Amino acid sequence: MNDFKASAAACLAICVCALAFPSHADGLSSEQRNYLASLGKVKLCVDPDWVPFERINDHGEHEGIAADLLRLAASRAGFELELVKTGSWKESLESSQSGKCHILSFLNQTAKRDEWLVFTEPLFTDGNVLITREEHDFIADPATLSGETIVLPRGTSMMEFVKRDYPNLTILPTDSESERDMMIMVSERKAHMTLRSLIVAAYTIKKEGLFNLKIAGQIPKYENKLRVGVVKSEPMLRDIIDQGIATITPTERGQIVNRHVSINVQTATDYTAVIQVSAVLGLVAAISLFWNHRLRLVNAKLADLSQTDPLTRLFNRRKMDIEFGREIDRANRYGRPLSAMIIDIDHFKKVNDELGHPTGDVVIRSVAEIIKDCVRDSDIVGRWGGEEYLVLCPETSKDDAMALGWRLVHAVESHDFATGRSHTISVGVATAILGAEETPHSLLNRADQALYAAKSGGRNQVGWI
């Protein structure tokens, strides 16, 4: 009888799980099914200490937001996971590189990681914020800081991004992956700031009582788009995991996050205390969300004012100076090609004199839109001043830059302007001389000479020096 009850209970549990997490494995092809059968359990490496996203607990189990999301995706896609226990994130990365595990659970995609991994669609997206002491000024743009340090865990994608985009900051790499350790370094003035996930930062500040810290800013476009990394030898596994991820709804993601952000602070049955603590945590979470929303609005406004030309909505000259310095540094350091082009509207003084400055502004905006439509996503476009524009073209040779210049010339020439007149541009192109320690001034000077050559040659053309 007891055996019967046990069997019945087991069957009921299986049925409940099937209803709670319905399998979508029926959507797999026969090839995918055969592949999973031959692969067996999918070996998983994780960050063992990244609360509340994930950790390996004292019982050797994978738990946290990442663990629940990945288990749900695996259940939906029809495969089982086998945890490969490691002592650090560095060890997990090394285990993945050496083939000890098939997948890494929760990480950003970077060029370095692309060398041995293929990536799924994002399993979860979370913003990154700058954490400083409370007396630190608000940070609208980290590129404007001077002589400041930022502590970051060694080997992370954020360290790669900051090193690439903000060479003005001195990185203090740490082998510790503990959020608490990095926060304490900032709290004790051993570093000016750190860059952490919003969820992790709020959790750690509250848990550790580090109330001399604050969220001082947010870097635009720096988000944790947390994906599953799959070893390159198993591309079909990536596609299968993507099928599982696609079934997870926003509501399910929200429920999983809430389950882990609302930390269990006691295990006794004093339900009054539990309700009180939950209410306080809920209030703190609501306040955090409110101020984060306000912070985003302020950040967006400040970034817009400090980086954007109000007439064209392109980058302004100040922002282009910053980007130019970064791209020149990258070209010199890594020996990568870089081209720059200055674009000038031909006979623009005549437009202002005959049609008026408001109409001239319309022409400037129209040309800006044409340029934005023609350039590539990797190109950087700004208004350089008056009727001049600057385009920076990373990873671009002379021939490719010239081709882009002519495409811009033809696009403007054929455009139907609101003035009822035809308008043209002249373009000056210059390419960085690798090994010559170029500066923004030297490259820009050659582009300016090339522009002069294009105008001297009759305008409506591309010049090169």
C-alpha cells in the first residue's frame, strides 16, 4: 500500500510539473532529437558566486535567477542539465575553453568569447550602473572624468568594454568576483567607482548595509544582455536552447526575478514578521525602481544635452572629439585601419543669403539625415560645425572610404530638397597611416586638405590625400 501511495505521489508530481512547465520538445526536428539523444546530459558551467543571479550553494546545487531561467528553457526544449562544479568564474571560463562543459549559463557576448563560443538570444537583460560613494558627483559621461579609478573583476566583459571605451579611467582589476569585495573597495575609498548590474548592486547595498554608496550614473548602451554561451563545436545545441528561450514569457521572467530578489530572511513560522519584512523589502524595491526610472530620465536628458547637436540630432563636436581620440588610440594600439571624412555643403553661404537662415537649417538637417541613412552602423557621425560634418569609419580602408564618400555625394545630388533646388556636397577622405602614431589632428588635417582638393576640383566630388 505504501509503495502504491509513493508511486501515485510520484505520478502526481510529474503531472503537476508537466502542467507548470509544459514541454515544447515536440517542436524539435528528428535531427535535433537524435542529436540530443547522442549528446546525453548537457554539461553546464556557471558563476559559483553571483548572487542573486546565480551561485552554487552549500549543497552543490545551482540556484538563482539564471538557474531557474535555464532550467525552464531546458525543460521546454527537452534536455537535461548536468552541473560542472567550479570554484570561480575564471575556472568556469577555463573549463568551457577546455571542453569540460558544453555551455556557460549567464554571460555577455564579447569578441574575445566569440573565439570559442556561439551565443543564444538573450535569456535576461539587466542594466549596469556606476556605484560611487555618496559624496561623488553625478556622472553624466564617464569619458569626462580624469584621474579616477574603477574596480572590476578580471576577465569579465564589462572590463573589456570599459578598457575599450573609457581609456581615461584607470582599471583596478581584482581576482575576487565577490560583489561585496568590490563595493567595499569603493566604500573604503580604495577605488572611486565600480560598474555593476542594477539588480546585483541594489541587492548587495541592502544586504551588506553599505549605505554610504549610491548609484551615480548609468552608461548608455551598457546593458547585461545575458545569454547562454555554447561551445562552437555544438551549434545545434545553441539552436535548441534558443527554442526553449523563445517560450519564456515576460511574466515568467518577472516571477523568477521576484522570487530571488525577495530574499528569505528567516525560516521560522512567525508569519507576522515574514509579512512585515516582505512589506519593507517590497517598499524598498518600489522606491529603487522609482528612482532608477528617474535616474534613467535624467541620464537620457544629460546625455542628450552634452553629446548631441540640437539641430541635426547627430553627435556634437565635443562628443566627436572624444570618439576621435578613442578610435585613433585603437588604430595605433592594434594596427587597425581607420578612415575619416569631412563633408561640406557646397555654396552654402548662397543658400543662407538667398533663402534665409531658417531654410539653411532645413538643408543642414536634410543632409544630416542623408548621411545617417548612407553610413554603416559601425561608422560615427557628427556635426563638425556650421555646414560641415565629420564621419569616422573604423576598420575601413582607403578604397572603402572613397566608395562611401561617392555614395554620399550621389545620394545628396539626387535628393529632392524642400528648397526646390539641387544641393551638393564635397567630401575629403584621409586614412590613418599605420605605425605612424597618428593623432586626431594629423588625420583631420589631411582630411581637410582632401576636402580643399575636392572643392578646387569643381565640388560635388570626393578628394583624398
